[in-house]
Amino acid sequence: MRYRTRILIDKLFKGIFKTTGFLVLALLGGIFAMLVYNSVSFFLDIKPLDFITGMEWAPTAKVPKYGMLPLIISTTFVTLGAMIIAIPLGIGTAAFISEYAGKRLKNILKPAIEMLAAIPSVVIGFLGIVVVSPGIANMADLPNGLNALNGAILLAIMALPTIITVAEDAIHAVPNAYKEASYGVGATKWQTLRKVIIPAAAPGIIAAVMLGVGRAIGETMTVLMATGNASLIPSGMFDSVKTMTATIAIEMGEVPYQTTHYYALYAIATVLFFMTLFANLVGEFFINRFRKYHAV
Amino acid sequence: MQYKTNKLSSVIEWGTLLSTTLIVCFFLIVIIWEIVSKGASSLSWEFISKVPSEGMTKGGILTPIIGTVLLTLITALFAIPFGVCCAIYLNEYAENNWLTRTIRAAIRNLSGVPSIIYGLFGLALFVQALQFGTSLIAAGLTLGLLSLPYIITTTEEALKRIPNSTREAALAVGATKFETIKDVVLPSAMSGILTGVVLTLSRAAGETAPILFTGAAFYINGSTGYINQEFMALPYHLYMLSTQHQSIDQVRPIAYGTALVLVIVVFLLNLTAFYIRYKYRKNEN
């Protein structure tokens, strides 16, 4: 090939590669613009304060009510429940894999965690209906087990692989010198783990938890299938809840385009976007701190 | 404290950590056991080769299987070239300036955006703005957007593993930068890229939320596979059979069978990825 054609092709592809880089920026910008545009259309009808603090979500009632507080509380409720289950299990498992398991056990456990991560959310939601729900109904003597507790258990399962993987990386990255110093002054393995390794890995572990939270808040199918979807403010884990994601999933299929209700769902999505963004940014902040700390 | 009590407590402590690990494994075992033991009886050649019939209470799941295969194909055709090109730009061309850092931050953000929001974006962009309607192509492109950040990240990691001396050798014998990438860098990074691509596609194949409003249909009679029409997909079929169908108890065996097929598809894709990675590591050593 002639030299000039080769140079031309080289330049052309450099342009193509660069364009795709900018298109990624455009994608995030596009998602953001879509959320803002539709939310603004909604806030022309409904005051933002009424939306955030309203106690009732009844968009199809005669006098429609667009208060998203029940949805926010439901999402928080289910996510908190999931974290109460997933944090001890996740950190315990991460510590076990990193510090106690031998090489052969590690080679079984790590793929097992990856398998758990690979199971589609709709399958976990299905198991919420056929396994967890009857289980809860039996134990608590309820007509059915589609409630916040069910959603929390399923979300814990969904968040566990993220928490375990990131926390395990953090614990694994603690320099051996720390451990050796601790053993050197006579500390046991457990004391070393609790007083030296976990504190040294703390930023990484916090990051793991925050990434798990981000995953749980944004998860749709499991909560949609397993929490019963009653849009009331829940008073306990045995109450049925309707999270923000589930509300969008259920109602978007039914509303006519470009009505207040339609825009309201985009407004919920905007709040959801910022909640997950916040969780992920906090997670990222701690990951960076952890890296800096151990680079020194 | 005495040494003996120390020894006893260390066993207890070890047991505590072991039990958390066992609980996590228990979750996995229960999931797989429930799906396999109850789904295996509905699994047969008829089940995967026949279309649903009699209000989906009889017949197989051929239509959703075709839908999921085509959907994943569109996702791959869109996301792989796009994602790989972007990763090449970031790893081979981009300088470390504010623009590059912004693009990287955007990618990290995109991977944290909930899948339902991608669904809304697909609805606003492909279904409404670009007038594709609720269709296979709209849903495939939506899943493609969702897959992008993962493909970019894994591809970039694969490119990073290629030592700079490889590139320098190609440049030194007179190859242009593009020729270096096309003939030297990409072939050496191929298995790493493939691993990431296959894992991403297995995730996309199991996604439900993004296709809810962009084209997945409750039931399609007759021919399927037109990219401008609605389609049935395995994950949506499972969702629908277990929550929306009018006789949920009657279709439960089909739901179990669908769940089993879906899990098998996802695990097979994952195994493929592990196999590629395993072979790659072996060659490297």
C-alpha cells in the first residue's frame, strides 16, 4: 500500500476511536438530559417540595397524588434490611477467603461467588416467590410472604458478590508486614484480623458496602417480584412495600405518553439516579483513599 | 489469658468466619437445587423446540429462546465495536488530561446507573425519538448501551496487559499506529477481550428491566424475529409466567423450566469465558 494511503487510514481510525470516546460522554449526557427534561416537565405541574415530602403516591386516583416519600422510605427500608444481612456475611466471607482458606478452597469459593453474581435477577425474584415467600408466610403466620423482608433477603443475595469481591481485594491488599508485626508482638490470628487487618482495609470495606448499596437501590426485578408492591409507608419488615424501581417498572407500561403521571416516573428515576450516583461516588472515594494509603 | 482458652477461642473464631462463608454457599446451593430439581422434569426436546400454545399453559419456549438469541446478537453487534474502539482510544491514544479523566469518570458512572434507567432512556431515545417503536432493535440497542461500560473496562484491562515493547517493536519496523493496533496489539489481547465480551453478554441476556418498555412482549403468535417488531425473551417470559399470567399455578412447571434454561444459558456463557481465560493464562506462562 502506498505510504499516503496508510497515513490516511491511520488518521481516519484515530478519528473513529476518538469519536467513540466522545460518544460515551454523550451517552451519560443524554441520560442526564432526558432525566432533567422530563423532570422539569413534571415540576411545572407539581411543586418539587410536594413531590419529595408528599405522604401519598396515588397517581391514578380521582385527585392524583404525587408524593414519593412512601417510595423513598420503601427503597431505604429494603436496602437497609439487605445490608443488615449482607454486611456481616460479606465481610466474614471476604475475611475467610482471604485469610483462612487454603489455595484449593479458594479455587472453589471464588468461582462459586462468581456463579452467584451471574444468576439473573429475574431468577432470584422467582425464587423469592416460590421459596422465600412461603417460608416467611409459614414462620410469621401470614397469608403470603411478599413483603419488605423478602425483598431484603433477595437484595442481600444480589449485593453479596459485589461486597465479597471488593472487600476481599481490600483485605488481600493489606501488606504482609502489618500482619507480621502483629504476630511478632504475640497477637493471635483473630486479634490480628480484628485489630490490624480490618482497620487497615476499612476504606476498601466501606467502598465494598457502598457499591453493594448502590446495587441494591437500583435493583428492579427482584423487588418488583417479591415485595408485594403496596404503595404505603411501611411500618415493619412484614409490610408490603413498593420501591422506586418497582414503581417505574409497573406504571411505565400503563401510562399514556407525556402526561403528568408519565413525567412523574422520570422524576422518580432522577431521584434514583442521584441516590445510586451518591452511593457509587462515596464508594469510589473510599477506594481511592485505600489505594493512596497503601501506595505510600 | 491462658494459652488453652486462646486455642479454644481461635477455633470458635474460625468457625464464625467459616459459617458466614457456608451461609453464602448455602444461598447458591438452594438457588441451583430449587431450579434444577423442579425445572428438570419440564426440560425436554419438545420444551425447547416448540412454541408456547393454549395461552402458554402448554407447549415449549422456542419463541422466547429465539428472541433472547437475536436480542443478544443485536446487543453484541452494537456494543462490541463501539466498546472496543472506545477502549482502544482510552488506552492507546488518550493523553492523561482532564478530558480523558472525564471520559473515564463517565464510564464509571454509567456502570453504576440502574438498569431500569437504561430502560427509560431506551424508551425515550429509540422507541420515541428515533421512532423505532417497541421492537427487537430498540431493546437490543438499549441492552447494548447498558453493556458498553463493562466492555470498555474489560477491553482496556486486556489492552493494558500487552507490554509496551510489543508496540514499540511494531512501530520500529515502520508500522503506523493503526497497523500496530490492528495487527499486533488486538490479536495479542484477543482472548482477554473475548472473556470480557462473553461475560458482559451473559449479563445482558439475563437482564429484564431494560426490555420491559422497549419491546418485550407478553405473547407472540406465529412468526418472530423481525427487528422492527416486538419479541418474547427468556427473562421476561419467566417474569410474566410467575407474576402476570392468569393461571399462575398451572404454568409454574413451565416457569421452572424457563428459569432452568435461562440459568443454563448464563452458566454456559460464563464457562466459555472461564475457559478462554484459563487457556490464555496457560499460554502466557
